[in-house]
Amino acid sequence: MLKFSIKNLLTRKAKFIMTTIAIIISTLIIMFSFNVAGQINDGIISTASYYDIVVGANGSSTDLVMSTMFFTGTTTDTINGEVYEELKNNKDVREIVPFATGDNYKGNLIVGTEKTFLSSKDLKEGNYFNEAFEIVLGYNVAKENNLNIGDQIIGSHGIAESSHSHENSPYIVVGILEKTHTAYDNTLFTKAESVWETHTEHSHEEDDDESQETHNEHSHDYTAILVKTNNPANALNIISDLNQKGGVMAVNPSTVLRELLNNIDLVKNIVYILCAVIGVMSFVIIYMITLMMMQDVKKDVLLMRLLGMQRKNISGIILIQNVVVSVIGVIIAFILTRVALLLVNNITASVGIIMNYAKIYNEEYLIMISVIIISLIPSLFSLSKMFERSLEDEK
């Protein structure tokens, strides 16, 4: 029955291809939209769940959180190192991580911090940094630039590729992180002292004595500080105290990202509505094309009835044809969804969210099964109409 069904389909190549394309388009759009929305939501929630406070210079709270938790650039101003020391000595602070940024390697941000910041990340090879100018690479940075343990790299000034490179301050690669499918994959990590010394060297090259002295006085400033407290109440008190002092801004990352998620949810709902409209339109197209195909097989059904084939066998052959078309369509759509995720990753990576093309939600399987079932409805309807007529009437 399967061989006969496939041969029968190949005699109607045009309609077979049209039906398959309609199934591919509708399934691809729905699966892709669902997957992207899910990964963005999961990425933001998982990132915001650990640290209670982000401290930085006055400005946009969203920019501050995105730059420290998703490495989407860096803030332009810094905060005095005294703020870090004060928080470090606060008995309500369980963990504190400083950030010193301002350089990049081929467009990938170099983050000066402490190795405890990477304690939750596994190493693919090598070790965490211990000394200044030792650097740990994200998985993608190492792979795309063919870097290995022991290699030396030169950072550039700023958060994007620039003509000014710190030739006198090379980094040595001591570790490479395992792939995390997060912004860590596109980032480099070193000690904060590395960033300070690099910028001090840059200052010596360009500034006069007076500006050098001023620069050195502030060389231990930070672009941001991440804080984990003993409980949420402590976090609220620290945020309030810091914001009252002025000169710095303290925010709760979960609150900021929740507001961002609300905006994303609105966009996501609009996308889902558009997907539903496209899905309905695709179903109508599939329905019409399937009805056209059923008109073509009407004579085949009549012939099989005259030959004495049972109704269940005839129905089986026709339904197998439709299942074959649907399965081919959803499989191709599934593959194209993975390809689309790879392509869209170039866009989402710029905002610190990495698309994992291998990430599959259970709902995606449900979507594929639903498409197959829905595509059978026109065939079942047509078959019931055909069998309502007796052979005498057909004659």
C-alpha cells in the first residue's frame, strides 16, 4: 500500500509539490516563531536569577543590566573603587563581582573580573586566569579565531573593532570555556588588573604627566559591580542606600529584565497572532489543494471499488498518500527551522542572547503532529463524500 501510494503521488507531481510547500511554509513559520520566543524568554530568565543587585554609573538601568549580564557593550562611565570596597565589607553581601571593561578582541568584549565569576562555567580545556594578562576565551571566540591554549592575542581599545590596538599589552590564552549557548560564548574574561594596566599603558602613550597622574588616581574604577545578598530584603536596603548617595545607580536585574520581558511578551503575542493568521491561510491552501488532488484520485477510488477492494483498504491508500506528503513537509520544515535559528543567531547575539539551533521544545513536536492531523481532514471529508454514492450511481 505504501509503494502504491508513493507511485500514485508521483503521477501528480505538481499538486504534490504545491501541497508540500504549503505545509513547509506554515509549519516553519509557527515552529520558528515559537522556538525564538521561547529561547529569548528562557535566556533572560536564567540570566537574571542569580545576582540581586547591579551597580553602575548613573544612566539607563536597561543598558546597565544588558551590558553586565549579556555583555552587549559597556557603559561609558565608571564608578569609584571605594563603592566596591564598601560593598565588599558589607555583612549582608554574600558574593560580589567587579566588572572592568573598555576593550575588545575582534569585536568581542573583554571583561575584567574575578575568576569566581566563571565558577559556574565548565572549562573545555586549560585553566581559569590567575595572573594579569591571562585570559579565558568563550567557546565561539576560540573556535572562530582558531585559538588554542598558549596563544597570544592583542586587544583593541573600545567596545568594537578599532584601529588602536594595545600592542604592548598582549594576553595569553590559559583557558577555553565549554559551549554554553549564552553570551559567554562570545566573550573573553581576564583579571580586572589586566584592563587597568592596559589603559594605564594607553594613557602613558597619549597623555601628559598631569593627565597621567589623574588617570592613575582613577585606574581602579569599575564599570559595574554584581552583588548577591543573603536575602531579598538586604538587597532592597542596599539598593536604596546606594541610590540615595548619588553618583551611582543600583538596580535589581530581575525587575529590569521583567519589564523588558513584558515588552517582549507583547511582541511575542503579536507574532503568535500573525502565525495563527498565516496558519489558517496555509490550512485553507492545503485544504483546497488536497481537494483538487482528491478530485484527481476520484476515478482511482471508483476503479478500486469496482475491483472489489474494501473501503478500509481504499481509505488506507489515500490517507497514506496524505501522510507521506505531510511527513515530508514537516521534516523539511523542521530542518529549515534549525537553519533559520543559525541565521537569526547573528541578530540575537548582538543583544547577548545566543540561539541554540539544537534546542527543541516539546511543543514543536506537538505542532508537527497537529499539522499532519489537520492535513488529513480534507481527505477524510472527500472520502466520506465519495463513499456516500453507491456504485450504481457512479455508473
